[in-house]
Amino acid sequence: MKTVLVVEDSRAEQRLIVSLLQQSGLKVALAESAELALTWLAENQQPDVIVLDIIMPGLSGLDLCRQIRANAQLKNVPIVFCSSKDQEFDQFWALRQGGNDYITKPFVPNNLVQTVCKHLN
């Protein structure tokens, strides 16, 4: 079973994203901050995809992305940003930092699932 690590600080978004991905047959791990995601990544097998918010307290999603890309074991894990930052430059910058895809909140549920599944294959 494929594993998706969701890094999201909003409880409502957590519930929605986790539910959608689980209904699609994926195993989902949840980290409520970038710092907790780093701990999870150090203690568990590498996920197949990471769904990552950008704006979070403490370490941002962009900072976490750069740390993941600098890690030899994790650098090839696909990262899908899921953020309320909806300007074209925000998307450009997130992808420039190492993201593989970008979804703007609020998102169409099917688009999230399709985007994540695209990076599983």
C-alpha cells in the first residue's frame, strides 16, 4: 500500500485531505507541522508522496521542502504543495524550491486525489 505524508496545520484541511486520500486506498500519515514531519521522516520508511502546506507556524513548507531535497535518501520523494497562496509567483517559487506539483486551496477534491496519484506512478 502506498503511503502519503500529509503536512498540514489546519484541522479542517487535515480531516478533508486525509479522508480523501484514505478513500482512494492510500495509507496516510499526518504531521501537524514541518518539525513533526522531520521527526516522522527520520523515524519511518520514506513515504511515496508528501502533500505539503506552505504557511505553517515555525518552519514553513518551503523550508521543509528544501531540507527534504537536501537529504540524499528523501530527495526524490514527490512533493505536492497544497496552499492557499494562489498567486502565479507563489506557485512558481514553490516549484522552484523543489516541489513537483501545486494545488491551490480551496481545491476540488478529485483534483487533489488525481494529482497525488499521478505522482505515485
